[in-house]
Amino acid sequence: MVAGLGNLPLIQAVGFENPTAHKNFKLIQYDIKTGDIMSVDIQAIADKVQQQSIFIQKLVNEINKVMVGQRYLIERLLIGLLADGHVLVEGVPGLAKTTAVKTLAFAVEAKFQRIQFTPDLLPADLLGTQIYIPKEADFIVKKGPIFANIILADEINRAPAKVQSALLEAMQEKQVTIGNETFKLGEPFLVMATQNPIEQEGTYPLPEAQIDRFMFKLKVTYPNKQEEREIMTRMAARHHADISPVISPREIINARQVVDQIYLDNKIEDYIIDLVFATREPKAYKLDGLERFIEYGASPRASIYINQAAKAQAFIQGRGYVTPHDIKIVGRDILRHRLILTYEAEAEDITSDDVITQIFDKIDVP
């Protein structure tokens, strides 16, 4: 099949219910700027995804030996792991946030560290420091808990700004400097930070520029009645499941390379850009009513992260291409913490979720 020669309209891969069902399906695109003809073999990508994503269901099953419910949290952690993004979780205590990320670490055979953030925590407690050895008359480097594959930053808003900044710099740069030496952090590297939405006393709210470095901001809620009954039964019986590693960190890195190859159509890219620009210029998208509620729209990180997370979502579903539904699934959690609302929105009890819902309802789906 040929799509997009000259000014002819593109035949969209995502226009089929299952484009991979068409044998040897290829999408040929004509780049108007360069004049190059590019061929995308959707079937080949789909085959790679099918081979590399076999571990997903096994991994979920292994996690479910310990976890009851919280599928939303587990799926977003998997997307973060596959898309190389970090996760900020907001929820009341006791919702198995720690259990979820710890179980994931065991199931992927990754090194796990839990860091409890407190007001007296220092950057050196997190990153490491130099220790003087009198016998050798020299300093040695003692690495901190940040040197792990999966980090739980528990109650991140309880530590002062300099500690938060040290963590977020490590998240962004994937390296840590101690003294005169710079150390690369291991791969994969995932940080799940938690915040308690109830208690605000003695906390240090994360600045907007630092929150922006998280791919997702999740709002975790209570389990339903059936799930809570199962939790109660398991804990009353002192049930402790043994977790067996399903995949290694090296295999996660290999899976990421396949995720990067997943096909994302030009119209889907335009859809992402429209969603993000609608947060900055609502009037241009006939969202006049939102203009007075949005002080600052989403940064370019939003479009980058939606692109990456949507591909990871497609990978989890075993597809070699991204659909608009993938964008809707991941978009809300990526945009939620990137909108800065006006005082007028706060006065009228308008939340970022309310604004995002209106944007998704208004923007045309390709």
C-alpha cells in the first residue's frame, strides 16, 4: 500500500482496526521537505513487539501475587519503566504504593532502594559523600542509596528544597557528582516519588519546574469493596507470596529499543501537539471559556512524554502502532501537573483534571 505521495492524502495505518492483520503491510510516506520516500514496515514492528512483549503478562501475574487491585498504578509504573520516565504518586497512606514499586523491582530483578524523606535529610544522605581514611591519608567515595535501578522517594515533599533538587537533578542527568568524580547511574533508572495530600504542615511543596521532570502524576484512590475484602483476607491469613524474577534489567533495556520503533502516525503527532497547544492557546481551539482558568500551559516535555508513553502503552497492548486511544489513556496523567491554574479557577473549584477533560472533549480525534 502506498500512502502520501506528493500532495495525496495519507492512508493511515491506524485507520484499520488491526493493520498488522494485513500481510506485509507497509506504509510509504513522502517527505515534502526533503523529497525522500520513507517506508515503514508495520508488520515487522508488530512482530518485534509480539516477541518482546511476552513478558508483560507474566510480569503482571507475578505482581498480582502480592498486589490486590491498583491496576492503574501498576500499568503506569510499567509505562514509566519502558518509556524511561519517572512517576509522582499522590495518595493517602495505606494504598500499597510502596508494595507496588517494591514488588515490581523484585519481579524485574532490579536493585531497589527506599528513601524516607524527612526535614533533616541532607543531599549527601541521598547521593553519597567522601570519607577520609586516616591510614591511607586519602578520601574514598561512599555511594548513597540513589545508586539503584528503582528508587522509592517516600513523602518527597517532607525534605527541604536542596534535597529535592539533588534527587531531581539525578533524575534528569542520570548521573551524580561526588567531590571531583562523576558517576553514571545504572539503567534502567526509575524514581517513584510519593506525596501525602492530607498533611501539609512541615512540608516543602515541589516547585513547578521540578514537578515537570516527572512523566506522570498519579492520583491513587481507595480499593473497592471486593478488593478490600481480598486484602483483609490475605493479611489476616498472613499470606506472603514469593516473587520470582520474570525479566532482567538488560531485557528491559532491549524492550525499550523496540518501544522506540513503534509507529506513530503524522496525524497522531498532530493530535498530541494540538492537545498541548490547547493548554497554552485555548482561544485558538475554540475553548474561550478556559482562557481565564489557565495561567500557564504545558511545557514541551508534555508532548515528548505523551509520545513516549503512548508508544509504551501500545507495547504493553502488543501493538506495533499508536492509536488515539493510547493518547487519551496516558495524556491526562502527563498533563495533570503541567497546568498552572489561575486564582479564579481555584475560587470556582476548577481543577486541572476538569480543564484537561474539556480539552480532550473538544480537540478532534484523528
